Amino acid sequence: MNDSLDNGKKRNARKEKATEKVLATKKKTAKKKAGPYPAPVPIPAAGASGEPPPARQTPTGAREEEQVPPSSLPHLLPLSILSLGAGVQSSAVLLMSCRGILPRLDAAIFADTQDEPAEVYENLQFLIAEAARHGIPVHVRTAGNIANDLQRSRLRQEEYSKVENGRWASIPFYTRDAATGHIGMLKRQCTKEYKIEVVLHFLRREILGLRRYQHAPKEHCIDHWYGMSADETNRVRISRHKWESNVYPLCGLPTDMLPKPMARWDCEDWLAEHYPGRKFPRSACRVCPYRSPSEWRHLKENCPDDWAKAVEMDRQIRQLGGMRGQTYLHPSCQPLDQADLRDLDDRRGQLSLFRLECSGVCGV
Ligand code: SF4
């Protein structure tokens, strides 16, 4: 009996020793990777003309490591950085900050999928100029052209050897199973790849000045603003990073910055009152299937070039690699130019549920 107890104790001691050893090695490796924090650098500013620095991108869409400034821990005061989607809500947040209705932002970041409709880019240029007048730099960064990446992956499937660096841009297209006719939807990864990771990369590398794999500071140093409105509170998230705190000024989270929370229609009213005659479009890629019938109609009637591009893209995605069925942009799984674009309201007397948009991180 005593012998078996002794053996058990010995075994436990051996296990503890081994765990300690592993932990010590891990700590050592992590320390080596992180390195010391060197001297602070100031937050990168926009160009003298107020124009943002050009988007950084290699021909393959990968980010260039050499252009990253040396690592640093800028300061411990939280900086306020807005994820700008150039749609209604995030435009309202930026412009309210410019006018002093909301606290002043330190910068805004627009993650560009390079496939937004022309009216969104026109709005972005207006916002960049307006923000620059108030000393708020708007930075534009990209992980590549989402439509080109999609095209490349399609070509790679057809002529694998002829196309290099093709990658699969996973957009939530509608699918119809060839055998059963069942309609489904593909998994969405585009938001993560083309928006979330681009913004995170900007914050870590350019604002915090961290090197690749370097540990982020444990202190709260960035207030990350989002343009989600009070009708979208289901999209509110708590940041999982210690250095970052998510702020939703339109929802009054974490603290009230406005007299009352603002819904999308409140933002539309505010923008119409303060910027009469100016249109603030809904931001979403041209190849995005998350559009209401009225939004498709708007694209068709007001943006013929963007509509033509969407129709062409819809035609090209019909047979994607690895799919058993066919893929479509429209939920009816009809070619876009033949689909019924009457609103749900028109057809069933129901409200459309497609009001959400890419507020810097697609919430659609
Ligand atoms: S707008 Fe649509 S296609 Fe574009 S990144 Fe967001 S979910 Fe993907």
C-alpha cells in the first residue's frame, strides 16, 4: 500500500517537473519573439494635402513587411480610431466627430476591398477631405481586390498551372444543389480576410508599432470605434484584446456620448440636415450577395457600370471549384439580370431585413 502511494507521489512530482520545464521553454521563446519595446514613434499622419498614404499591397495582395515602421509602444493614453466603412453610420460618426458633437477621433481606417461601387469611393473622398480639414487622418489599407482574387481562383481551377498566387476569396454566395435543388449559402470569410485582419494589422503594426508576432501591450491604449447604430446592437462585441476597447458611440456603449442612442434612420436624418443634397450610400462590395432587392434595383438604376460588373461577376461564379451545385449572387438562384428585383415590401408587405452594412467590419 505504502509502496503504491510512494510511486504515485513520485509520478506526480515527475509530471510537475516536466510541466515547469515546458512552461519555462515557452516563456523563453515568447520573450525572444517579442523583444524589448524600443522608443515611441508618433501616430502616422496623412499626407500634407490631407490625402491618405497609398494603400500598401504586393502584387499578390500580401502585405509588405519591409515597409512596417520599427516596433514601439507609442503611449499609454488610449487613441480613438474609427473603423470607417464609408456608409451611412460610420460617415455620421466621423462627421459628428469633425463637428465636435462626438469626442475628437485621432484617426480613421478604411479597409478597402477595391470592389465598392463608385458612389462609395466618391463618398470616401468627401470624408477624407472633410476629416483632413479637421485634422483627422483617414487611412486606406487593403488586402487585395476581392473580385480579382475571386476571378483568379476561378481561373486557377480551369488552368491551374497558368495562374500563380491565386487564392479563394470566400464570399457567401447562394448555392443550389444540382441533385436536390436545395438552396443554401457559402461560408463567409471575406469579412475576416479583407476587413477585420486589415484593420487589426493597421492597429498593431502602424499604430502600436509592433513587429510580426510581437506581444501587444497589456495596457489599454486604443479605443476602437465602430459605426454600429442602435438598431444593430446584436453586432456589439467586447474586444478580446487587452490593449483595445470597443466603442459604439451611436449605441451609447460603453458610455453615453450622445443625448440618446441613434438608429440608422436617425443618422440618415442627421446627415440630411447637416449635409443637404449629399448622398451617403450603403457600403458593400459589388460582388456582395447581402443586398436587398431595393439595393440591387438602386445599383441597376443609378450605377450602370457597377451593375454591369455585378451581372458579369454573377455569370462567372456559376461553377466554382469544389462546388457540387451552382453559385449565384441573388437569393432566388436566378442569374442577376433575370432575377425578380421587386422589394419584399412590394411582394409580401414585409419589411426588408437587409439594412445592415459593412461598418468597417461587415455586419451583413
Ligand atoms: S461587403 Fe459582402 S462581399 Fe464585401 S467583404 Fe463584406 S460580406 Fe464580403
